[in-house]
Amino acid sequence: MKLFQQLLVAPAALGLLASGANAAELNINGVSDYAASADQVTSVTQFSDVYPTDWAYQALANLVEQYGCVAGYPNGTFRGNRAMTRYEAAALLNACLDRITEVTDELRRLLKEFETELAILKGRVDGLEARVGELEATQFSTTTKLKAKTVWVAGATRAKGDNYNTGGEKGARDAYNADYGGFSFSYDLRLGLKTSFSGKDLLYTRLRAGNMGDTSVWDGNGVSLNKLDTAAPGGNIVEIDRIYYRFPLGDSFTIQVGPLTRNTEMMGYKATAYAKGGTKILDFFGGSLGTPGVWNKETGGGFGAVYSNKKQVEKGNPYFTVAANYVADSGEANDSNPNTGGFMTDNSEANITTQIAYGNKQWGFAAGYRYGQCGAKFRTGTEYAVGDKFGTPCTVTNADGESVRSGAQSNSVSLHGFWRPEDSGWMPSISAGVGKSFLSGNSDWDDATNKRGMASWMVGLTWNDVLLEGNALGYAVGQPQFVYDVEDGFVADGGYAMELWYSFQVTDNIQITPAIYWLSRPFGDETQNVNGDYKSLGVFGGLVQTTFKF
């Protein structure tokens, strides 16, 4: 309590104390001794009967050492447990008032000396109050915040290797370069509206626009592995690509539901340290974490729940998270016809995804599983793995030429782990992921495709504060999803991907990232094979990615 507050309550306190003392207890000589010793105490340690364990020790120390208006008795005692007489209270109050007078005179001198500066500060405060009032009057919402990001991508790709005959006027290499080898300049824009009604919930709406669509190599054209993590819809058309509501349930559960939600955003824990500050290049390494079978980033109508021990999270200790969600494809979830779509129907192209993880910000592990209904998509892989020959269609054509249900489905699993050093240096953060997918169907499915198993893996390294604080260097290598198991015959579908980037943190809100990547065999088993002579055709890419956050 401040000194002037103590003075305000002093009359009431003195009255109560006075009622507890009678004339027989009054010792005039003791009061005189008390008053006479007022200038003798400068530290609470001078009292022989006051100890640090006393409940009022700190308050007494402040009064003695800061205000100098508490005295004891000539014998060095304070006698904190005895009742105070009115004479003693008067002596104490007089000493405190003397100090108040001294402080007041000093304050008056300071106020006069800094009169000009105080006037300037007052004017600034008045101006700030006026601006705050204007902002409050013109803000579009008291519950919603806007968080935005735009990414500009300038670069090109080039096919390298054998120019084998594909039956057209040009060979495979020349055909790719003729259709997709030009330099381009594209953008992606994301405007996120975050609304909270209780301070703990979130209604999230995201508007997105861009021009990396059907005509851009960065959206996976040419080969699907060209797809960047920042690839946006084409046509410069603004569309809503997220709208969901998230809220806590008790102390440990979080629920998320919405007509445009994403399964990988309801995992609860992202077991990777690859890419610093949002730096992401190829979608296979950045968005799919090297396991597009589980991390397929399915978006549509759905719901999910995440459990985590928040008390451990707040303490920075390792903690468990368990997540499960259901998401139907966005093109089917809003379809009222159960024969072509629907929500939680046989034709929803739905995904059921789960994950269990353990770790903190420095290290962690996660195991994931995804069940894919017929029609459910994989994210990125070789052309043989994700092209027209692959899929889990709900209908296939049987031997009699009839369209029948395929009974197709997929089951995918993944394992991820990461570790980052406590301090930046020569040792990088290390992230790794491995995944497998298993396909099944009825006999008609067997006639349509004989694929049975696919796999993928990646390892990513990130060095922070390279050359300058805030900058980062990253390298990743892996095998994008490829077919490794077929019902009969042999498949040569495996290929490698690698990327190298350096991120310049120009300001807190601007980041420039030059990057190169190489896809050794992106067409997979569709690369021409003539009598066991396996051709080689890869794709090299180079780009500069600039990110603005506001």
C-alpha cells in the first residue's frame, strides 16, 4: 500500500487501536522514548525483535528504508505485537507527514523544471487518445483480426535427360520444355480473418487468390512433383478456401468443425523442424512432410478432435497429443446426390485421419494413419503413382464393359521425427519422415489396376542464423511417393527429389528465398522402357520466392 493510502486509513485504524488501550496501559515515559528515537532507525535490521519470517516484515522494511517514518524504542526493539497508544500513533503520523512535506516540495521543484517536457507529453497523450477513439469508431469489427500473407514466385523449370520418342512430333524432353519450360512470375495471396467470441475459440475464414493454376508449372503441371507448397488457385479469382470453427472442450480437448476444414490442420502436432519461418518450396517436403499418403491435405466438410496436456505445454515439458478427424472432399461434401457425393456417404471421397505424437518444441515423434474411401486422393508422387493409371475410383469397368463399384480403398501409415539444437551453429535441425500406403479392392479393381503398395520418405536439414541472424539454409532429399508393389510383373517407379534454399530475412515481415530443386525420375514407371533399356528424364527447377506478411 502506498504511503498516502496508509494515511487515508490511519484515522480509522487509530480509532480501533485506541479502543483497545485503557488509561492503565498508557506510559507517558515510553511514548517520549518512542518519539525521541524517531531519527535513529534507518534499516529494519536494527530492530532486535523483528525477523524475516514475520508476516509484516516486508511492509515494515519498506516504511523504514523508503519512507523513514517508523521508529522503535531506545533498547532497539519494535514490539510489533503490542497495542499502539494514541500518543505513539501521533508520533508516527507526525514523522510520516514530515516526509510527505519533503517529497511534495521536491515534486514541485521537478514539475517546474520539466514543465515544458510535461506539456509536450500531455499533448502527445491527448493526440493518441483522439487517434484511438477514431480507430475504435471506424474499425470493422471488435472481435475479428486480419492476418495476411502474399508470396511471389519467379522462376522456371527445365527437363534434362533422354529425349525418347513418345509418338508425337517431339521427344519427351523437348515436349516438356516446349510446354512448361518458360520463365514465369506468379503470386499467391491469403487473407485470414480470425474471429473470437470468448477469447478461447476461433472462427477462421480465409480468402485466397492467385495465378498458379492450370497454366502454371508451380501447381504441379508438367509433373505433379513440380507443385509448390504456396501454389494458389488460378484465374486471379478470390475464393474462400477455409471456413471452420474451433473451440475448447474442457481443459484438454479442442474441437474443430467446418464446411471447409483440412485434415492435416487438425493433427495437433507437426513433428518437423524443416523450413524456418514458413519457408517452404516443394509441396512434397513442406506441406506433405514426405508422406503424402497420410499428410494428403484433404480439404472439405469435416470435423475433428485433438487431445493435449496443456499444463505440460505451458511448462515447456514433453507432452502427448492424440488427434482424429473426418473430412469429405470439398466437391462431394456439399453434393446432395448420394450417388455422386454427400457427407458421410459411400461417395464422399472421405478421409479418416488419426495421429499420436509425443514431444515439445525441441524434439518430437509422431505416428499417423489415414483411411481413404474410394476416390480419396494422394497428394504428390511420381506420375505413375498419381496419374490417370492410379486412383481408388468408386467405379471401374469390368471385363464385360459394364461400370461397377470397385470396392477400392486405401490405408496409409506414417512415422515422423525431428530434433533441433538449442543454439544456432554448425549442427542443423534434423527432420525425417517415412510413409507407406496399401491399396485394396474387389476383382473388378484387380482387372483395372494391379497396384498394391506405395512408399515415400524424406530427410530435411535446416541451419538457422546462417551468415546473419534470422537467415536460414535448408536442404532436403527423399523419394516422393512411388509404386513398389504390384499384383504381377515388375515396376521401376522410384525416383529422387532434392531441394536447396537460402532464406534472407529482410525485415520481420519480408523474406526472400532463392531455391533450386532436382527431380531425378518424376515420371516414374511411365518413363519409357525399351527392352529393359530404362531411359532417364529428370526436371531441374530454379526460383526466387518472396514472402510478405502483414
